[in-house]
Amino acid sequence: MRRIAGLAAGAMAGLGAARLARADRVRQVEAPVAPLLSFAPQAMAGGLLGYLLLRRQRAAAVAGLTGAALAPVVLPRAIRRPQPRADGPVLRVITANLLRGRADEGTLVRLVQRNGADVLFLQELTESAVVRLKQAGLADVLPHELIDVRGETSRGSGLYARYPLVEGKSFPPSFAAQPRARLELPGGAGVDLACIHTHPPNPPLPGKVSRWREELSLLPPSADSPDAAPLVLAGDFNATFDHESFRAVLRRGLVDAAAQLGRGLLPTWAPFPGWPGLLTIDHVLLDPRCAVLKVEVHPLPGSDHRAVYAEFRLP
């Protein structure tokens, strides 16, 4: 038992040290490190809990120090931030990964209807899922669409909207389809949208992780001009706040809607459908001029991801 406690405390300490050192910046070790850093919140919680429960003094001290050291980089996601003044229209969006089209279409359409969503971002959209969503009535509430499906694979994506969509500039070739569009709101205002699905950093092989990092680096920045249309990136980023590559995306002038309301630790992915959530890899990123009003995470039967709902007021 003592050996197990020591090994557990040592593993948490190693993960904590890698996170604090931002080890995923180092190309020689990024392949094994990047997937593990996703578990930094669990390492923090485990460390603090281990300090209280472990009987072996040395193991308890190591666990406690790990939890305390990780707290300053993890807990800010659970702290609500003041929102900017915004007097534009309210936009309601949902993003969902369908797990190769297996998610229950009725649940998703009801979620759109119940929340009055204006835009739906879908990843792992398949040809059969497109048909089922239409049969479930999605086109009745979101009649405009821009989809790029690739058979029954996990690489299709789509945008569905209440208002007209104008196709935008395409991304460089990527792991999955990532449609971009300008949403034309009543009154002439516009919002730039992109449905994101980057290559996962696993299996932990150098080529896989470098491709994941590169795809994150190619995501567009928020516009510099105060008169430019606001940007919304939503989808499955396969990345958490504990990845340097994801934090670099935020440094390009974007904010995470969930973190703005202190909900940045809500898990959105589980190892299998129906299992408890484990990681927060689905995000809605916004122009910082937007005022976030509400963020929720909803179960999606048939998928290993939760649907993320975000409501915000445009500048």
C-alpha cells in the first residue's frame, strides 16, 4: 500500500512539474507529454485530496505540494470574470461532436429548440446523420446550412444557422472539415464563424502531436479593428487550457466563453458514451468584445462528447 501511495504521489508530482514547466513546448518530449497534460485538473484535485488522506507522511507532502502548485493555473477557470459592456444582439450557439454521427438526433434538435439556438456547430457529421437531423426537424428551426461531410467517417463538419450564411475563406488542409462562414444578422450586422475540429494529439506519436499543434496554430485570430465583425470559433479543439498550443490560440485575441463565467472546468468529453465527463476539450471561443451571458453543458446520448451551449451579447 505504501508503495502504491508513493507511486501515485510521484506520478502526480511529475505531471504537475510538466504542466508548470510547460513541457509541451519542448519538441523532443511533446508527444508523450501533450496528452497527459489534459489531466492537470485531476492531478490538482488528487494532490489536495491525497494530502488529506494519505497516511504516509512523505507521500502526503508530495501530493499536497503538487495540488497547491497546480491550483493557481487550474482554479482561475472556475472564477467568474467581469464582462464588457455590449449593446448588440444576443447570439445563442451550440457545439456538439456527434461521434461519427451516432449522437441522438432527437435530443440535439430538442436542445436547439429549447434554447432558441441561432447557430449549431457540428463535428463528426456523417451523411446518414445529415439525413436523420433533417428528418428530426432541424431544418425547420435552422434553415441555413454549410456542411462538408466525408461519408461515414469522423472528418465531416457542418454549420446550421437561423440566418443566412456566406461561405468564408477555407482553412489549409486539416484532419477534418472546418467550415467557415459569415452569419448575416438582421439589420446588416455580421459574425464570422468557424467550426473547429483539430487532429487529436494521440496516439502519442511525434507526427500526430506535431500535426495537432500545427492545426491549432493555423486558427484565425480575432480582428484588430473595433469595427470588424466579431469572430466565434466553436467545436472540438482536442485541447485544454493546460496545453500551450491552446493558450496560444487565446493569446490571439479570443476568450473562452465557459471560463468567462467560471465554468471552464466543466468536462465535455468522456472515454465512452454515458460515462462521467473527464476532459474539457470542446470550447466556444469569442471576440473579447462579446459579453457572455450563459454557458451550459448538456448530455448527448450516443456521443462521447457533451453539447456546449453558449449565449452572449455581441458588441
